[in-house]
Amino acid sequence: MWLTRSTKPFIFKNEFDRKLDFIDCENLGLYVHIPFCKSICNFCPYCKVKYSEELCNRYVDALLREIHMVGSELTSKKETTSLYFGGGTPALAAHRMGEIINTLNEYFIITEGIGVELHPDNVTPDVLRTLKEAGVTKISIGIQSFSEKYQAVLGRKSLDAEKLKNALSQVPFETVSMDFIFALPGQTFDDLKLDVDTAFSIGANHVAIYPFIDFTFTSSKVKALPKREKRAILDRITNYCLDKGYTRSSIWTFSSEKQAKYSSMTRDNFLGFGCSATTLLKDSFKINTFSQEEYCKRIDGNTLPTSLTIRFTLRQRMIYYLFWTAYSTKVNSEAFEKFFGVPLSKMYGIELKIATLLGFVTENNGTYSMTLKGAFYYHYYENFYTLAYIDKMWGIMRKTAFPEKIVL
């Protein structure tokens, strides 16, 4: 209430625009959701179903039609920053990735590359070549941990690091990112350090170290580490990576090469395609239905598959902007003013002054950068936000394709 200067909640309604107002959006990203997995991990909160070739092909056919529906609003190609495929396991649709990318290329000019998430089982020379030939420039592999102990905790099988190294050496990409989970029960700094070192030694040039979040609607019984232990691990792994000379590109991502980047979050605006995909525009945010069946039915009826839409107040949009921009560990006053037409200091000068005095951020020429303390508390409140807002919303949308309304 303080940050939005209002008692008004975030209200998501069962409504949508027939046409999306994205044509004049700058720094526009693209996201495509592929909801299929060979097996379902019980800790994963994302929208996914068990893979079958028939279901996958029907879904991709609908996805292509959604892209055409949205893209046909353009009179000329629209420049976008990047394209990311998430899931699920997008590489299960590798045989149709070129078709999806070519369809997007009919309407958009992608300037910063194309990224795809992979399960370790998908990291084979054949799959990697198929993705590269389709135009993919970045890959992100969901390792979670190289330790058999923590793979078992997460209900996954052990990994063959040498096999991954061999496949990656045969098909190079601009960015090879590997994802890890920290704050698992009993996990230590040395456990996480070994994961990071192994990743960089077998071909990664970027790592993402995400905190474990125990969503209420998953069947996982794993509990995250307490706050103090989380902070100790996060601070130590951050200092370790910085001491090694790695570049910190967001709250929990580090790269061994400056050009290696992988993040679908830090975009001013973005268009989402596929079930559960979200779209963020200047004054609204929309979420597609989580139901693959209802998604396909909507597309068959030549209707956008939007389930919920929120119309932001100005302050709500500012908070959304600042929250996800801060994910990069920096907020630039000039960029904020360009986006909203009003100085950052006028809207949040008091808060930024307090944050500086408390040691959460430092300021240099209008750019606010997080300290280690600030980064931990960003993580802490991101965790709170996830459980208070996203957990509730996704929990409802997993059960109801088109909820009447959600108030947060």
C-alpha cells in the first residue's frame, strides 16, 4: 500500500483485449511456452504435462496460429530484443523449433538472440544441432545439482557430467547456461561451489543459482533452508564468483564471459505465446490459460487464449517495472524517466534515500546498484512475493482454466 500509495489491490479479471497494444512498445521481448516434459518433477511449479508426440504437435499447431493472430496486427516487422523458449521442456519440440522461429521471424526482428531451456537428457549432439540449425543462439540446461544426494532430494536421476561436456564441445552456442538450486536442506557453500566449478569446467559460460521455493500446490515435501543459512550461502557464492572474475548479470546469475547472457525477465515489455505465458505492456499484464486443452480450443475459435488481465494504476506499473528491473541488480534513473515520463526521484526519492542509508544500494550518476545486503533482501522479498502472489495465482489457474477474478 505504501509503494503504490493506495489501498487498491492487484485485481486480475477474466477479460482481454481483442488486439494487443504492443506496436509502440520499446525494449520488447518475446517468450514462448512449451508445456511438455518426459517426466514431472514434483518440486517444479511451472505449467507442464506429460509429453506425447500427438499432444505436442496439436499444441504447436495452435501456437503457430496464436503467433499469426498477434503478429498480423503489425503493418511492418517489429524490432524485439530477444526470444526465449521456456517450459516444460522446450527441446522436446526441437523438431518443430525452426517452424516456430520462422513464424515469429515473419513479424519480428530479434536483435539479441534466441534462447531455449533443456533438460540434461536433451543435451545430445543431435538435439543441439537441430536447435542451432533452427536459429537458437543460447541454451539453458536445468542441472539443479550435480550431486547425487540433491538430485535424489529433488526426485531426479544422477547426471553424467562427461557426457554433457562431450555433447557441448561438439555444438557451440553463444551462451551455455546451467541452472542450479540453492537453499536445499543440508546444502552447504562447498556443495554449491562444486556445482558452479563443475559447470564452468564442462562447457558453461553462464550459471544461474536460484533459491529453492516450496510452493504450496506442488507435491514436494522438501523444505528450504532457514533465512540465516540462505543468506550465508548466497553471500559466499556471490563473493566466490566475483573473486573468480565472473560478471554478475542479475541477482543470481554469473558469467565467465561478458557477452554470455541468459535472462527472459529483464524486459520493459514482452509478448508471451502459449499456455500460461504472460504478456506485459505499458499499462496492462495478461496471463494465458494454464489448460493446454482450453488453450487449443480458444485458438481453434480464432480467439486469444487470455485467462486473466490486470489494468495497472500508474504506481502499480512503476512497482512492477522497478521490481523486475532490479533483478539485474541495477536501476537507472534515466531509463525510468524515459519509460514513465517522470523522474524516479520524484516518485520514489524517499525510499531510495532510505535504501541507500541502510546499505541496500549505492548510487552513482543516477544508477542505483544493489549491495550484497540489498541483493539478499531482494531475494528474500522475491521469495515472499512468489509465495504470497504467484503461488496463489498459479494454484488457482492450475485448476481453473478461466477464473472469474483473482484479487491479490
